[in-house]
Amino acid sequence: MSLKRMAEQSDSAVLPGRYPRAAYDFLLEGLGYTVERVHGPLTPEQTVVAQYMAHEEIDLQEVIERREEGVLDPAVCEAIDEAGGVEQLNRHVGGEELCWALRDRALMRWGLLAVPVLRAWRITETRHWGEMVFGLISCGRLQREPHDRIEDFADVFDFKEALEDAHRIDLAD
């Protein structure tokens, strides 16, 4: 899923689905972590374009359209060229990548308590993260690539095995 500028919303903002706000906060933090893990930190040129997109409240497709129409800010055009073209600005991550990164973040943050924390948020399988992502897409807070599907999140890993057993110490070693 590609990051899209998210409007500032109050803590009382309604979020899609059956999951609490803290679960969405964790998901969005994990999405940022995943994007950086997969694509690395933003380059200065990507930062120029990202700031422009945030200021204008537009997505990458609209940047491309403005550029084609010749109405894009010259500084942004220059940043795109210096970045190596528009394709270098797409920081998409897939459902499977996101699930594994969320697993890693949960283990880093909560260790052995990761499963109980996620269970308290009603997240007991990787598809639940997909439901959250697609809920955020449907309300315009995230954007998707045409090939993204909720099935990309299905059965990426078994929660017990990937979260609880990750901390198991084998005394035979």
C-alpha cells in the first residue's frame, strides 16, 4: 500500500471496521516502518515531492498529471528529474511485506506480550491487517495500486508460530 497524506483528525475520528484506534495507530506506524525498511529513507528529492503532495493534498497520480499538463511547480519537476523519474517516487509495499514488518514491530515493542495485545485489538490473523488497510483505503486515508488485493494479507503466517514461538528458547542448544 502506498502512503498518502493523511488529514489531521481528532482522537474521536471514526475509523473503519471493528478495530480500536490504537490498532490503526500501530498499523500506520508499521506502514511507515515497512516503507522505510523496503525503500530506505526519503531522499532530499523525494522529500520535496512528498512535501508538495502534502501541501496540495494530492497523490502521485495527480503529480504525474500536473507534470504532463505542464502545470507542476518547476522545483517539483526538477526534484522528480533529480530523483531519476516518477517511478522512483513510488514507495509501494505489498500486503505480505507489511504483515512481516508488523510482526517484527509487534515483537520489538511488546515481545512475549505481542499476541495478547493484538488479540485485545481483535487482530488474530494477518487478514485482519488487510481488513484495516482496505478500510483505510475505502475512506481515502490510504491509496492502493491496481494489483493490491485483500487476499494479499490472507494467511501470510500463523500468529502463534510467528509471534509466540519467535521467543521460544530451545534449551537443547
